Amino acid sequence: MQALSGLFRKFTLQPEVESKRNEPHIQHESNENVGVNGKMIVAIQSQCAENGSVSSQQQTNEMSPELQILRETVYDLIKDIKDPEKPQTLEELEVVNEDNVLVQNFSDDTLLVQITFIPTVPHCSLASLIGLSIRQKLAVCLPDKHKLDIFVKEGTHETANEINKQINDKERIAAAMENPNLRQLVDQCIEENG
């Protein structure tokens, strides 16, 4: 497992491009690849657009019912991802929880989805792989336009800043997913049971 973590690190240690780093990452997927939960998100997103966007102040005080449903759906999508080293899911290991999922309107037609996860130990060698698995699972299931940010919870990992850069840089992610061994491991983590 540590060798695969090293592979991810090797493929993701490319120099950052300053102009790209400051641009928001917006994922575009066709609705045909969205899946049942994704279709629900698309329907809710359409309803949100009809009702107008929710202001930041409103979200701070009280999340709209539509965004609350989106948040629960996103959590349902990631909670059953398997840990790369252990037989349990991320939910069972308390790596993810619903309180660390944020969904809000980013712009008129784009959602911001922010996930914060907690590695099982402060020196977890596969924290990057967990973040990559979360990203790949949501890339398949989320609606057409979204900005996805995934972070290690502050103070829970020795190299959190490095991991955060790795799992939020689209060039690093693309390079990592070109490796067939790493892609196979991610697919095993996100595959549905039964």
C-alpha cells in the first residue's frame, strides 16, 4: 500500500502553474453518466436555480432544504467508499461525516461542494489516495457544473498542506489517474457492494 501511495505522490509532484492554481476547478460531466443520485442532484439544482441562489448569510444561519438534501446526498455517495488498507468504509472509520460536508451555490449555475476528511492516523500514508477516491466518486455522480474542494481537516495529518495541494490540482489528479495500478486501486475503493 505504501508503494501505491508513493506512486500517487510521484505522479502528483509536478510544479504548480500559478495561473491554473487560482482558477476554480469546474467539473463538466454529461447527464448520462450521473447515475440515480446524480439525477436527483440535477433536479434539485434546477429547482434551486428557479428559486434564486441562497446568500452566504442565509447559508450560515440556516441551509435551504434543497441544499440540505444535496449535502445528505453527497454524504451518502462518499460514506461507503472503502478504506484502501482496511475492510471498513470511510464512515465506519469516521474518516468522513456529514458535518464536514458543505454544499452551497457557487454561482448561478454551479454548486460548490467542499469535503473535509480526517485520516485515521496523523501519519496516514494513504490520505492522498482517500482524497483521490472521494474526488473520483463525486466526479461520476455530481451534476454538470460543480466546484469540488477536498481537504484534510486541519491538525489531523502531518503533511495536510501537501495533500490538500495534491488532491485539488487537476493536472496532478489527471497524471495520477493515468497510472493503471493507481486507477485500479481507486476503482476498488469506490466500487459499489453487490
